[in-house]
Amino acid sequence: MPHASPITTDVDFARDGKQFGHLAVPQSTNSAGWAKCLVPITVIRNGDGPTALLFGGNHGDEFEGPVTLLNLARRLRPEQIRGRVIMVPMLNRPAIAAGTRLSPIDGVNMNRAFPGHPGDTITGMIAHYVSSNLLPLADLVIDIHSGGSSMHMLPSVNMHRLENQPQMERMLEAAHAWRAPYIFLYRDVAGAGLLPSHAEQMGKVTLGTEMGSKAQFGVETLGITSRGVDNVLHWAEILVEPPPTGGSGAASQVVEAGDESDYLMAPTSGIFEPLQELGDQIVRGQVIGRLHDIERPQQPPEEIRTESAGILFARRSVPLTAQGECLAVITRVVDPVSTKS
Amino acid sequence: MPHASPITTDVDFARDGKQFGHLAVPQSTNSAGWAKCLVPITVIRNGDGPTALLFGGNHGDEFEGPVTLLNLARRLRPEQIRGRVIMVPMLNRPAIAAGTRLSPIDGVNMNRAFPGHPGDTITGMIAHYVSSNLLPLADLVIDIHSGGSSMHMLPSVNMHRLENQPQMERMLEAAHAWRAPYIFLYRDVAGAGLLPSHAEQMGKVTLGTEMGSKAQFGVETLGITSRGVDNVLHWAEILVEPPPTGGSGAASQVVEAGDESDYLMAPTSGIFEPLQELGDQIVRGQVIGRLHDIERPQQPPEEIRTESAGILFARRSVPLTAQGECLAVITRVVDPVSTKS
Amino acid sequence: MPHASPITTDVDFARDGKQFGHLAVPQSTNSAGWAKCLVPITVIRNGDGPTALLFGGNHGDEFEGPVTLLNLARRLRPEQIRGRVIMVPMLNRPAIAAGTRLSPIDGVNMNRAFPGHPGDTITGMIAHYVSSNLLPLADLVIDIHSGGSSMHMLPSVNMHRLENQPQMERMLEAAHAWRAPYIFLYRDVAGAGLLPSHAEQMGKVTLGTEMGSKAQFGVETLGITSRGVDNVLHWAEILVEPPPTGGSGAASQVVEAGDESDYLMAPTSGIFEPLQELGDQIVRGQVIGRLHDIERPQQPPEEIRTESAGILFARRSVPLTAQGECLAVITRVVDPVSTKS
Amino acid sequence: MPHASPITTDVDFARDGKQFGHLAVPQSTNSAGWAKCLVPITVIRNGDGPTALLFGGNHGDEFEGPVTLLNLARRLRPEQIRGRVIMVPMLNRPAIAAGTRLSPIDGVNMNRAFPGHPGDTITGMIAHYVSSNLLPLADLVIDIHSGGSSMHMLPSVNMHRLENQPQMERMLEAAHAWRAPYIFLYRDVAGAGLLPSHAEQMGKVTLGTEMGSKAQFGVETLGITSRGVDNVLHWAEILVEPPPTGGSGAASQVVEAGDESDYLMAPTSGIFEPLQELGDQIVRGQVIGRLHDIERPQQPPEEIRTESAGILFARRSVPLTAQGECLAVITRVVDPVSTKS
Amino acid sequence: MPHASPITTDVDFARDGKQFGHLAVPQSTNSAGWAKCLVPITVIRNGDGPTALLFGGNHGDEFEGPVTLLNLARRLRPEQIRGRVIMVPMLNRPAIAAGTRLSPIDGVNMNRAFPGHPGDTITGMIAHYVSSNLLPLADLVIDIHSGGSSMHMLPSVNMHRLENQPQMERMLEAAHAWRAPYIFLYRDVAGAGLLPSHAEQMGKVTLGTEMGSKAQFGVETLGITSRGVDNVLHWAEILVEPPPTGGSGAASQVVEAGDESDYLMAPTSGIFEPLQELGDQIVRGQVIGRLHDIERPQQPPEEIRTESAGILFARRSVPLTAQGECLAVITRVVDPVSTKS
Amino acid sequence: MPHASPITTDVDFARDGKQFGHLAVPQSTNSAGWAKCLVPITVIRNGDGPTALLFGGNHGDEFEGPVTLLNLARRLRPEQIRGRVIMVPMLNRPAIAAGTRLSPIDGVNMNRAFPGHPGDTITGMIAHYVSSNLLPLADLVIDIHSGGSSMHMLPSVNMHRLENQPQMERMLEAAHAWRAPYIFLYRDVAGAGLLPSHAEQMGKVTLGTEMGSKAQFGVETLGITSRGVDNVLHWAEILVEPPPTGGSGAASQVVEAGDESDYLMAPTSGIFEPLQELGDQIVRGQVIGRLHDIERPQQPPEEIRTESAGILFARRSVPLTAQGECLAVITRVVDPVSTKS
């Protein structure tokens, strides 16, 4: 292998039982010439069977994944499963410690760094380890995200529309098993390099999520996340017994935001005053918010009108807004049949 | 006057009509030797009558006040009032532009800088202008706050318990006029220097608020804030016609958090997972959340138990938490009669 | 196309009339997970004809280009031209907002980032869009620079000496049309990756400029820039009518600084005291300035002697100087005939 | 003396001859627990006679004073004078090393820190030493300033209008002796604490200057500064022989900018395009420049109109401008007789 | 008391037994509006008797005190003492967490902030609590320092020369009880505001230390510190049994550095190459090191010659040196008798 | 050559005599558009013969190399040698000026940047020049390192175990010639890109060192370094006369740390208290230090136990420690015969 990763680990992926360990990522800093960034990893295995690979903390300002997976790693006992569950609750460990979306060490967005390279700065070096050493072990990949610091989101499981119809159907089945309020189909509008894209391309059953946001972080969104992971592990026949809450919850609604115009960006900087809230039905051209100019208080605020119609699926959660920052995402309900491309 | 403020203004407080202007605060920076920080001020006057002095943006991460007062300043016509309304929607103007609680220029908390001094750094210089030039003009003072970046809060109008019983009664009457869900009585547990404290000591009818937080910022909290300001201006006989929504809303519940033990601080750093939400009834010793240690994922999280009982009135909205940061505030419902000290 | 740009635009390059739009560059920041950096672009088209592509703000501390092109974009009417004028007045938009030469986001010098790659950080991503999507549209390319924050410069239009003689002759003709005081022939002494180099290699008639500096920014240099752009657009038969001031101005003098020794770098750090000014005739070995050592005031300042002779074409405009920073550039007048290599 | 300065010096102010030494200002930093900030000072004495006290570098982005005084300190021989010349060429030594107006250590503007206190942070501690230990030694005080990083200025000697008529007359006489193009009378519009104000209040013949700016820094402004200091030292009968260039130069024009409206501040942020230059005659309401909004290129720039008439005496030298930064200063020629208040 | 501290504590100083608690210092930050800085404090009491008050971490880059006192707080049992031991192992808690001499919050040197004021920024607020609430409780005060990040030091107990002869004699007796290699008498050469100075002025038996440095931090210096504290607690009749190692160690040598010239400061910046080591006997004018100029490698390094003679007691431990930073301290052995002033 | 370096030099490697010059590395900064980073280089040549290439300052917090080579460059006369000595005393010049391990310009570790590329940021651009322009000139390469800011080290000459047995034997012979206390055999545990690795791969006789640390920097370690370089130059038959101290010193002990478990990383963050010192014999499982948790003073410190046995060869020199930082390195004495792989 010409590009072996310099990252090592103290867990044995083939061993039965539960192991708490680390990915040891070499780093050299001004305060420690020789150091390792220790990214926690937990492996639980009980004989042969499928492997689920669960990630939290791909972005460092999204804590639904870390809390759910830290709790799951401590709670789940090997005898409850068949096969294997690998958990990396805080994938971008430096970003989690800083509470920032991007890595504070190299400023890189982990979710645009895939597949990565061993010679990259730390974020790409971790991405490379994931794509070359962890993803090949998996049948099911879950990457738990939320709106983080900047976006209120309706809780959803999400995925791209894939060309591979059987894979797409398996993924939709897995998504429905989660029993989140929404299943969200998206297309990349901002470049490649996502962890889920890479897993999808490897043919894995891959689920992403947007489980609320830092502003919505709480009992309800943590419950949807935690129960959903259990539900999908049971669907994948890894978790043997159905989770106690598995049958609860209504069916998920499938929505899609596939047009550039579904993503409203701030035309100028200002204080964003929302006039609509998540879940509201929006018609095309509706004023969903206003931008107040800090330097010109006498001037009426700029009205933000939608360019498409549908459900207000996400909106900016931070009043202070810079030009170009996303203010809202509009989705439309999709006929489950039409999701077959 | 030995300590005249170097701050000037282009509004004439005695003139009838509506004026948009600025407080011009001298500052010298590395990019401009001679500059003014322009703090917007709006004065609306219609003959003699009482004066209301309204502040937003005392903290730069709290935007309920700025949005409400910017809208009010543009909406309110002189003929709708008797007397005078003075609005400073972004009191800590540099902090509002940065979206930070403290001033980015001198790192000072405006709400601990009163009464200030003309020789202070910029925050204290502005505080001094407020206490020496604006507060003397006022009969009614409203300082609109919220939980800002770090705390979810039940929406409330608030005040200290005052020794002066007639002033206290007038203030409670004004607070009830707001028709916020809660009226919150607090005692300073963290030093002096608050704008409302200073106004109260001058004998003014003074209302503070905690109108949600950055995480809750939205249609509902902005509505409570905007309607409440109208209601109180009408109660003060400044706004002539009753506001259309003035009669709506249930009566406010009066709550109090007067003990040090009502404020739960994080015993160590970690990721805070809340187990209770705002409005929940809490018994003494109840586990309301857990702190997950980032460096020790195998270790069970530390349970956070309350030291008092009552309503969960506020909780930390940011998962990542440093030792000593406030996790929760517990309040108890107070008999309206007992508010007479 | 294997490396499609993730940058999109809302202008239609084939449409007649005037359009103001943006290049929307995807970016993810800690304050907005989903955002676009909006780089303004203006397209004016009137039927078939040549295309001029005009850039300002390649460096963020050079404002002659932005002001000239913002004014031109608003002033120029489609009916005044034949063909097409594409203007990007603030190419390194984040650097312009910061007033810094390098991008404040990735620290990259835009004018060393060509041709760029879609997987680069933001500066290289923009460079790639320019080289793959904009330059192919152009017949004439103008990249307006100045000395920026650090260098006083005699106003000039500039270019490399090219191997391709017909292209070189066309470019000299265009340069003379500008009617700037100087035409400056330079060779790259600090690596590749310049926007003009890339345009030249594509065979475009390419003009760079050094229109004064931040210190010289004013009525005169803005006039030379603005009139020159008009003159060249008329020369290119895009601007139909001759500009009113087109005939004014003396012929340009052609100068060259082709030796490493023409660029004097500070031998040590200190306060630079110039003893000669722009345009002065310098003999070899002349003392053109002195460096005062801040830590050793008693010690005589270090004399800066030239290693070549000619016109003092540029000198450092900032007194405080670090070792290795450029203090002066010496040029020699070139016989117009000899510019044929 | 209850507030003795902790600053010490190795020069003996009473000794004849020339001494180069330092003011040793105690400081404790993270890289050196025990350290001294060494502020250079030169004392030249030749028997009894008047004392001139010369300062440069009160602001760290103004290098006309440091270069002039460093050259003078090395050039001037004791036998050329009668009495004493004390020079502090880089008063705010940390700011000079950083090239910033304000001290990089405490962010303080030295020229608002007078009279200072020994318990202040470093800038006020130095100011206190100047006011308590140096100013009492002086008959003549010169504090050399310029427009620094942000303002183009017509070269001037300046002063306040003083109540004390004999002092004012002596000061005007000294100012005329300088033979700068302008003598500029100003009133403090931005608070107290200036070095010259403090010296004036102590009854000293006090001259300030605005000798161009960082943008104008060069052979001409350094010449006006250097010759002027010599001329005034000769006027004060300290420099025995008339300086060779002393008789040259036209008489200075006396101008004044005494109204708040003479100082034009930017109404909003943007790119400032000047339409007039220094020395131009301006009528009231004239458009002297325009502000281009970076976020709204389609929108016409905001026109900057003067509120008073006279000579354009200073204008902002940096195109990128924040709201409230000074764009221009207008002065009017004053009848020399009328300068007697 | 007009200036009550806003700092609270959960320890009861009058209670018998051992308590671990905190000083809760109110602070408001951009990430937590309501927070407390928790400064650990341990109180051990066993009936009536003298009170020892022990501080570590006055400077945040000196860890001998924190390690010694954290170990002592856990090891010492109430029944081993008579009276009371109060320990604050990390007085400048924010600086300890950052590993910096100065507080990272306000940039203040805790050991120049005494006696402090409740309205100060956090460092002075803590200093005020110490001087108003803790020092009055004490008979014996120990403030454990070392050379921190920048100075190698011979291990010493230290104190000022006091006017009060009986207090001085008690303090010398206590210092000898420590059995450190040296007792160091110093005079303040850099302003007032030290914790030990304030304690001395209150008449307390006060010991400071310089126990090596960050570079020397290790088994030996920690041993001298830990055994010394035990020895002095036994001398003070608080620790009942003599510590097992109490009788070991030679008698301390008493040295003094009372002249400004004993402290050698770097004349210019450079790389400091020491030519002598701690404990070496130095003669006046001896070259003890050299400064290499980074920008002028060809130039011979500047020789650093002493201005006094004696023992090299301290030297800079960091090669990279800025002008004015302390390079060396020379002490002379003092006749124990002569310490009676 | 497709990838020519943009770095130039003013020294002529083929010329006899001594030359002090620079590598001129182009850089563009916000304070100087056109600048060169000047990396000093000294070439001493005396006719034909072998070439030694000596580096210091590969890491900017390691000053043993810079001081030794700056002294050697000034001391060594051409007539003392045969062949050539090329010295680069401060290879990472920007890092040396900052005193940091990594470059302050691009944050890159020079010793992981080899072989580099001309299109890299500055550190890789310098690495590329070394690998393409300097290493080919050399027979003997010495890269002087130490533990820098974070590690105490036993002084050693070091190298990898190489496959090439004759090269390895030559290198061990050279290493023994140094007469350092230890010869340290290491394997890369943290990625590739080292300068010595690259030189070894080119077949050069290559020596690295770990000459103490910033904490140990002083007369002794500088002596071992300086004498060792002389000894090796004499061994290489470049230095003609044996150095006066060449015969002194005992034979070096050969040690090795080849297992991941020989490098102990901090399991959590805290204050590291060492219980063993350099040179101590350690058994497997021995407690060599303790980590004190800053937030939990009551809790016993975490004991650090070794996972291998041998000599404590290095330990962290900074008490404050982050999770994953190296606390200790254990080596074992190797039979000189066994070094033949």
C-alpha cells in the first residue's frame, strides 16, 4: 500500500467483546514536538454478522452525534448484538474540543476532506484513515449531523439521490426504519468530499442526518437521534431485540431540496429577523424574513422573498448575518414512488 | 460639571417630531486616528408628557431588543404618542456588530460598567453618558435583554426586589402590563454596575427582560417583546391608543430565584446533555443533566443535581461547557402579595 | 470536464444588455455552515464583437481597480459598446473587505494562485474559475494593480517580454493606447502563478498596471486609471465613441527592470528614511535611503546603495521595514525598437 | 512624593555634553518575568540656558518625529548649543516597533493618557514620567506628529487657542519661526489627555505638528520637519548659529478648524473615493468624495458633502473606510490679529 | 464594609476537619453570560492554633507551588496539625490553565495587583479577596514562586529587608527552617503591588520563594519545595510531628541583590548564549554571555559584561531574547548579622 | 528541470574562501508585496575535498544548532579545512525569529516537509531547495536538533537503522567520532518527510542530534554540540588539525527506542509531576510521574506507568500537559554488534 496511514489504533477490530480505545493521530505542535491527537473509538463485536460504522462530531459544533454515541458506547453490551458496531463519537476531535465547525488546527471542513491523503494536514489525514481503514469494514454507515451553530433544521435522516437503484432502495428502507420526522433528499451544491458521498460511492448503505441544531439541542432531538440509531441497528439485524421505543413515532415524510433556488442566501449583511418558522408552508415570493442594516437604522429592512415554494425546512438561527450566508432552505414533499430515479 | 462627557449627539431631545441620529463616541484606532463610534438613537416627541427610555443591545449577542426597537423607531409616528420616546436600539454598538456579549474593543461587559466615567474605555464612556445625560430625562426605563449566546430562558420581564415599596409597586404594575409569560424577581449575585440597578436607584420605573435567547430568537419571542413594549408604553400613557394586541395573553406568573443555590454552575468541563427542559417542575436533588468528559469517553458522565426545587427557568443552550459556567436556574412561584418586602 | 468548478453565477454571458450579478463561491465557516462568498461581476453586451475582461482587487489593498470598475460598471451603457465588457471589480472579495493584500481566509496571494484548481482553498478556487470559465471568453484582459500598502510607484501599464512577437506588438500597442506615464516591462522574479502570465500564455492581449499605491491613491491616479481603461476599450473597438479625454496626455515612456539587482531589498530591519523620490535619476552606488535601527539609536543608520542605475521607479512607502522587504525598484528607459526580443 | 515613578534612567540631565541613554520602564510579560522596556533618550547640554524637550513617536505610526530626532541626536554637537536639548525620539516605543498608533501592549492612545499615573498600564506609566519628571525641566516643548496611517495632511505646526494671551503670542512666534506651510489652530473635539495640552497648561511654549502622514512620508515632509526643528531651536536661542536653511521658505499661513462640522465623518462604511485634494478651496455643500458600498455594487455611491467651507486641510488616505472614521477636515484662514482671543 | 468582594466560597474557615472547596469569582464571557471562575481552596483545621496561608500559582507558569500544595492538601490529615492550614494551590487559576505568567483574561500580573479592588478586572478582584478576606486570618504566609518560563534560579526562600526588626528576625528564622539552599534578600525594582509585600506590611511572617524554574522543574526542586513547606509548618508549631526529612539539608546561605546593577538586562535583541552557569563566582566586568544578532550572522555577538560581582544567582533560560529582558542576576553573600538593618 | 526553485542565493558554492550570504526566498505579505525571506548561509571552501553540510534551526525552538554554527561560521578559517563546509545555521528562519517549533508563516513542521516542492508554502519551498540544490553537494550531512520547548533529552547523536549496511557502518563511525554521551537509534513513529531521512535515502553519511532542550540549553550542551561538530569534521578529513578537545570524553553508549510503547503519551490533560529523572533505570510498569487534574484537586493524580523497561531517555519538560503529548521516552542499551541489522 503506497499511502499507508501514519495513524495507529489500540483496538482490535476482529476481537469479540467491547473495547474503548483511540485512533492515535501524530501531530507536532509548538507545545509538544511529539504528540498524538487521540480520537476515541469504541468497538463492540459479538461473532460474525454485519458491521455498522457510526460517526458523530464530523463537524465540531454538532453535539447530537457525540452525546448519542458516547451514551450508546457505554450502554450497549456485546450480547445485545450480532456482528459488530464501530463508533467514532467525535471524529473531528480537535473541532469538538473547540466547539467549532472547522478544525481549529488546519481550518479544514472534515466533510469536504474525503477521501483524504496521509500527507494532508490533520483533518485530511483522519479522513484518509476513515476511507482506507474503516469504511471497508462496514455494511452500514451512519454519519450524525445537525444544523450546528448556524441553522435551525427540521429533524431528518438524509441522503443523495443515487443512480444505483437497489442501493437507493435499501437506504430509503433504512431511513424509514429510523422513524425521524423527515427523510431529506439533497444534492451537493457546494463541492465534493463528503464522508457520506464517499461511503455511498463504495456501495455502503449510508445515512446522514440533520438532527436539529445547536439552538435546538435538547431532550427532544437527542431522543430522536438515540432512538433512531437503535431502530436502524435493529433493522440491520445487528441489535437483536427490538428497541423498546422502536415501534413508536409516525412514518417519516420524504422531502427534497434539489434546486439552487431552494437555498436562500443573504443578499447583504444585517440582522436577520425571521417572519416564518420551521414547518410553515411557503409560497413562491413570500417574505420569510427581513435584514436590518446596522449602519442605517432609518432605512426599512430588506425583505427576503423565497424563489421556490414548499416547507420551510431550515432557517438561520443566528440573527447577525453576513452577506452570502444561508437564511433558509425550502423543501417539497416527494411522492415516495418518485424517489426512484 | 467636572466630568462632562466627550460624547456628542445630533438629536435635540426637546424638539417635537421624529429624529434619527447618533451618539458620537470619540475613538482612536490603528486604522483611524480620528473617528467616532456612531451609536444610533431615535427621539420621538409630541408635546409634554412622560418620557420612556428604551434600550436594546446592552449585550451584543442579544438581538430581541435591537430588532424590536429598530422596528418601533420606524413604525411609531409622533401623533401616536404624548410625551416622548427615546430609543437606543444598539447601546453597545461595537458588540452588536461583532455579535458578542462583551465589547470587542475593551472586553468590558456594558451591564457591569454603570455608572461609568468619561475617562473610561469606550464601554464605560457610553455608560457614563447614559447615566448622566439620558437617565435623568426618563420616567420609564426599559432595558431589553435575553439569554444571548449561552442560556435558554423562559420569556420574562424582570426586576430586583426594591426597598422602596411605592416604586416596587409601580414597577410590578408596569411589568404586569407587558403581559409576558413571567415576571422574574432576581438579586444580583455577580457584582454591581447594571444599567437597571442604576436606573432603579434613581427612582425610575425600570423594567429589564430576559426574552428567550439566541437559540430561541424567532417569531414568538420577537412578538412577546414587541407587543410588550407597546403595552407598557400604553400603560405609561405615552402611547395614546391601546395596541391592537394589548388585551391578549394570559396574566404573567411571578417567579423568583433569590438564592445562590438556584444558579447551578458546571462542576467540571464537558459536554452538557440536558435531561429536563424549560418549564419542567424540578424537585431538590433531581438530575437535570449530565456532563460528558471529552477526554474520558469510557467514564460515566457526571450527573448534575439541583440544590433547590421549582421551575426550570433557564438552562445552558450550548453543549460544550467550561467549568463554572451556568447550567440551570431554578425559580419558585411567588405569591403576588409576598412581593411586598 | 473532470474538474468542474463548484462556483456558479447568475449572469448570462451571452445575453445582451447590462447585468449585475455575482460569482457564488461556496464556503463553510464557523458562523455559517452553508454560505457563498459573493464576488460581484458585471456583464455588458451589445451584439457580436470582441470581449474585454477587466479585473480589479486581485490584491485586496489596491483600490484603483475596484473604484474604476465600479464606476465604469454603473456608467457604461450597452449602446455605447460593440461586443462585450466583463468586469470583476473585486476579484479577491474577502481581501478587499479586509483591505489586505492576501486573502484573510486562506492567506493566499491571488496573483500567485493561477491557474488554480477546484479543490483548492477559496483563493485558488476563484483563480481556477477565472482561468477555466472567464479567460476563454476574452480577447483583451486588463488586471488593474497598484503598489498597494507597501510601495510608491510611478503610474504604469505593464507586461512581460513575450516570445510571441505579434502578441507582444499588439500588447504594446494596447499599452500605448492607455496613455499612462509609463509602460513597464518586467520579468517574474518571485515565482509563477500570476493572472496576467496565465492570460498571456493563452495568447490574450493582456495588460497589467501599477497605478500608484495606497499612499498615492487619489484624484490623479484614479483619473489615469479611469481614462486609460476607456482609451484601451476604444482602441479595442469595443467602446464606439472616442472617450472625451482620449486624446490628451503625452506618450508613455517605456522602461524595464529586468535584473535581480534592480530590486533592492532591506539588508536589515529598521526605519527607512528615503533620500530620493520617484522619478529621480539614480547612478549606480548612490545612497537612496537609510535604515535606522530602532534598538541602537546612537549607531549611524545603514546606507542603502543601489546596485544599478536608472529611474527610481518605486520605493517603499512604509517607514517601518523588516529585513528582506523591497525598498526600491530601478528601471531603465528602453528603446521602443529594442522591445522586439 | 506619594506617586514616584517606577521608571529609571541612566542619563544625568544636569551633565554637560551628549548622552545617549534610556528610560527603563518595568514590564512583566509571558516571555520575561523581569524586563524593562527601553525608551531611548538623548540629552545634550552646554552650560546654562533654556531647555528644549522634543518628542517623536507619541503615536507609533508617525515616523517624521523619530527620523528627525534620531538624526538630530547624532548630528547635534554640544558646542553648537547653549542650554539643553532633551530628545525622546520614540516616546511610545512599543507602538513604534509595531508601527501602530496605539500601544500594542495595552491598546492605549499615548496622546489621551496624560498626565498618567505610576500605577497605570505601560502607556500611562510613561505619560506620568513625562509629566512629572521631564516637562518640569522644559522651557520649550515640541511634540512631532503627522497624520499617521489614516490621514493625508497639509504640513503644519499646531496649537490650541489659549486663554493666556502672552503664552499664546510666544507660541505663535515660535510657530512662525518653524516656517512650515501652515500654522493650524485646533480645539479638542475628542476628550482630554494630550501631551501638548498638558504642557500648555504648565505654561510651556508648546508646539505640536501634523507633518504629512505615512502616505506622504518622504524627502519633502522630512525636510520641513528637520529644518523647522532647527529654526525653532535657533529662535529659542539654544542653537547658536542660524541654520543654513533657516531663512528660506515663505511665511506660514494661519488656519483654524474649530467647529465640530469641520470634521467630516463617514456616514457609512465603504470604499472612499476622493474627488478633491489637499489645498483645494471647498464651498459649503460641495461633494468632496464618494463612498462605494462593497456589498451593493449596483447602487450609486454615497456622496460626501461638506458642512463648512474653506481649505481641504486633511483627508482620509486609506480607501477602505468604516462608519464614523474621519474623511476630511476643512479649515479657514484666520487673520493673524484675530488669533488674539 | 463599602467594598465587599463579589467573590463567595463554600468552605467554612472556622470548621474543624478538611474541606475542599472553591472561591467562586463571578465572570461574564462571550461563551457564558453567567459564570464563575472556580479557584480551588483547601482548609484543614484542628482546634485553636496558628493559621498558615499557603499560595501557589500566583504566576501561571510556575508549577512548583501547585504541585506541592495539591499533594499537601490531599496528604495532610487534620489530626497531624494544631490550628489551621489554608491552601490556595492555583491562585491565578486562569493563568495556570493557560500556563502563562499573566492572566489570559485581563493580561494582569497578579503579583503587581495587590491590594486590589472589588471593581477591578478578575485578577485584581481575586487580589482584593486575598488581602481583605484571607490575609487577616493568617499568622504565617507562604507564596511559592519560581523563575517560571524565563529564568533559571538557584532555589531560595526570599523576603524584603524590613524596617520592623522583630518581624524580620522571625521571618529569617522561618526562612532558615525551610532548609533551602539559599535565602535571598531582594528589594523591589519594578513597582509595588506584590502579595508578599502586602502581607509583610500587615505584619505577617511572610516567605516568598524562587524554587528553580520551568526549565528546572523536576524531582529535586519539587523535593526542596515540599520538604520546606513541611519544615516551616513544623517550625510554626502547626505540624505536630517533625517531618521525616526535616533535619536533613545543610544550612541556607543568605544572599542579597539590592542594586539596580545586579539585574542585567539585554542591551539589544538576539540569541543569548550563556558562558557561565548558576552558582559560578563572577567578577565585575566578566563576560557571562553573548547575544547573537539574527539578522547579522557575520557580525560578532555582543558580549554581556556584569556590572557587579558575586554569585550568578539567576540567568535567562530562553535563548531567544528581546531588548530589555533580564539576562542575569548577581547576588552577594551577606553576613547573617548584617541582615539586621 | 521542470520544478526549478524560485529561491536564489548570492553565494558561489564553487569559490574558495569564506562567504557569508543568504538564500533569498520570495514571499509576499500584507506589509510588503515584494519581499524575500533571507536565510543565512555560510560557505567555506579550500580546494577539492569532501563537503559537509550543517543545519541548525530546522525547528525554531532549538537553539543549540544556531549558536554552534553561527560561532563556527565566524571562527573557522578556510586554511583550517580541506574541501568544503556549508552551514545553514537557521534553516527555518521565520520559526527561529519566533522561537517556535513550527513556522509562524504557514504552521508547517520543516522536519516533515521533505522533499518539498517549489509550489509549496514557504517551509516546503525551502525544503525543496535543500533537497534539490544543497543535499546533492554533500558527503556528510549534520542536522542539529534538541528537545526544543517540550522535552528534556539525554544528549545524543542519532540515526535510523538503515538497510544499507556499509552506509550504516559509516554513519555509526561518524556518530562515535562526535563523542556525545549517547548514540540514539530511532524509528519514525510519526510519518515521513524528515530532512535526515531524505539525506539517508540519498546515501549521505547523515547525523541527527538531540542535544538537550530549551530547558537544558547552556554551557554543557553547547559544549557537547560544538566539540562534536569539530570532531566529526576532523573524522571526515575536512578539518585538518584534530580539535584540541577532540580526544576528550568517554565513548558513547548506543541506545534504541524502537517500539511504539517506548513513547509514553499523556492519557489525559493535567499538570505532569515527574517522579524519575533522565538517566534513571526504569522497570516495566514503574510509576515515572503523575498527572494532576486542574479541575478536580481533591482527586488523586493519575499515575503514569511505563510499558517498557530501560533508561529514561527523555521526559516532558513542561508541567502543563495536554492529552496525547509525549511524557517520556524509554530506551535500551544496544550491543554495538547488534546494530548490524
